Amino acid sequence: MDPHSLVDTAAAGIPAPFWFIQFFKVLGFTLHMAPMNLWFAGIIVAMLLHWLGGEPARRCSRRLMRQMPFIVALGVNFGIVPLLFIQLAYFKFFYPATILMAWFWMAIVGLLIPAYYGVYYYAWGWKDDEALTPGKQAAGWLSAVLFIAISFTYANAMSLMTNVEGWPEVWQSHAVAGAALGTGLNLGDPTLWPRWLLMFGLALGTTAAWMVVDAAWFAARESEAYHAWVRRSAPKLAALSVIWAAAAGSWYVFGTWPGELRETMFGGPLILLTLATGAAGGAPLMLMLTLGQTSPGRTTATWIGLAQFGVLVINAISRQTVQNLEIGEFFDLAAQPTSVQWSPLVMFLVVFVVGVAVVAWMLAQVVKASASPTR
Ligand code: HEM
């Protein structure tokens, strides 16, 4: 079967300029990725720190898990932004993929609800001098597993979207009389595992950067021993992130990208983007190792946080470029006719700006509510 025949090439049109859709898809995904990384890798890290660590490691675990209900709320809401824009311009690829794996895709809701309740149950009503009850421990581990399961479902959906060649196989092996059962996954696609693991590697780095930012901005009441522990431990986690992401990224790029895609991403001006994406992960680690040890204040922590955010931005841009190239083999998304629908567009912009401003205001309130810095 010619995979090109599977893509509907009729010109349906898009309701906003393609550059606008691209910009907000990438921005929205980056804003989703930052908190998402903290529950993807952060919860399992927190559970391990509590299980295996000493007193400061347990403090760190407790801090992370107490913040988690808010982090999940922010990340889930920010996830809606890229989802909106995928459905707007990439629907010819997004819907077939998520129909082929419909039960798993719909199951995200069923997995997310107990995962979210789990972090609430873990965090709420846990007094500082109390030990963690077995019920709370079980809830924490269960949430960690459920969030990891959801991440795997997302990696399947996003990789299946562009794996048009793989659609017939997924469809035929999960169909009755030609009707898709929706029980497929993209397991036959070699890009799936390294792509998923790459995101986990990035997530470890975001968790490390957040530990530093949290210590500087929100943990003024913690002891000096705690701050010293963060200064020692965050670079170790960031180093693990760099090694993990380098291994998964190399597997993804050199082991699974088709030759043509690799040539494009390593040729012309795109080589700069590819190399910068590969190298970026080292920046937060370098900052932690140099500035973080000598001047562990708020300014340094902010730079470390911004550097990690930059890592996520450049990864989001690269992912978008690769997605467009993969889809470009089948359909020219940018050439779709555009008929701008101003009222929803303006409405989106207003709500988006107000939403981001409210989040910034809430963060400012939390900083204010923490005790005034003693260092
Ligand atoms: C339920 C609310 C959520 C929404 C609306 C949402 C939305 C999205 C969207 C739209 C993307 C793709 C962005 C793009 O390619 O431009 C994405 C990617 C991703 N999301 Fe979420 N998300 C949600 C929850 C979660 C949860 C709970 C996890 C668990 C860790 C998660 C993990 C991921 C991962 C790992 C990716 C990258 C997948 C890949 O491309 O390989 N998301 N999310």
C-alpha cells in the first residue's frame, strides 16, 4: 500500500496564519514541557530520594511533592495550547494516529485522574514532623507509575502521527473486517523508545534546575545544610540528565532517523539548530558547577532556570522542524489556504496573556509568602 494514498490531500484550509500556529504550538509545548518534566521524572526522583536518601534528600522530596498538585495543574492546562494547534493544522495526521490507538489515547483521562488524586493525597495534610504513612507512600509510587504510563502514551501518539508508513500495519493488526479497533500502539516504530527516553533525560535536567530555583526562591526557611545539599546534589542529577539525553538523543538521531532527514538536519543552516540542540543540555550543568557553587543566590538560580528553559525551547523548535519535515513528505502544511478567523484568534490571545499573567502573579505571591531570604 502506498502510504501517500492514506493522507487526505484535499485543501481544507487553516483559520490562522501558519507561522502563528507554529509559534504558539512550540511556545505552548515548551510551557507544557517545563512542569510536565517535573512530574514525569520529578515524582520518581522524589520517591527515590525519600526511600534512599538522608534528611536533606527527604526534605527535597517533601518540597517537590508538596508543590506537585500545583505543578500538575499548570502543566495540564498549558498542554491544551499545543493540543489546540495540533488539531488546527496537523489534524490530517493527528486524528488517524489517535484513532488507531484510541483506547490508549482515551485512557489518558482515566490514568490522569488517579495520578492527580495520588499527588494530592500524598501532599495534603502531611505535617512537617509526621512520618510518611504507608498509604501516602503507595499513592506516591502509584502516581509516579501512572504519569510514566501517560508519557509513554503521548510518545506513541506523537510518533505515530508522523509514521504514516506504519499506519497500515497498526491498522491491519488491530482491526475487525477493516474496522480499526483502536487498540494499536506505535511499538514497531524504532523512533518511539529513544524519543521517549530523550524526554525523560530532559525531564531529569528540568528537575535538577527546579531544585536549584526552588531552593533559592521558595526555601528561605530551610536550613543551611539543606541548601548545601541542593548545591551538591542538583549538579549530579543534571549530569545524569546530560548523559541520559546524549545517549537517547544519539540513538534517536543516528540510529533511527532515515538518511534523508539526517542529511537535512545536518545540512545547510539547520545544522546549527541540530548542533545547538545537542549541546544545549550542558549549559545548565556548567552554570550549576561554576556559578551555583560560588554564588548560590537568586540571580544565579534564575540563570540556571532560564538556561534549562532555553534547553526546552531549543528542543521544542527542533522537534517541530523534524515533525514538519516528516509530514512534508506527504503534505505541505504551510501551503494550506488561510482564512483568518479573527474573533477566536483575538480571544485566544487575550486569554493566553491573562492566563500567563495570573500564573506569574501566583508565583510572586508564593515568593512573598516564603520567609524573607536569610542568605
Ligand atoms: C491531560 C493534559 C495534557 C495535555 C492536554 C497534553 C498535551 C500535550 C501535547 C499537545 C503534546 C505534543 C506537543 C507537540 O508535539 O507540539 C504533548 C507532549 C507530551 N506530553 Fe503532554 N499533555 C497532557 C498531559 C501529559 C501528562 C500527564 C504527561 C505525563 C508525563 C504528558 C507527557 C507528555 C510527553 C512525554 C510528551 C512528548 C511526547 C513525544 O512527542 O514524544 N503529558 N502533551
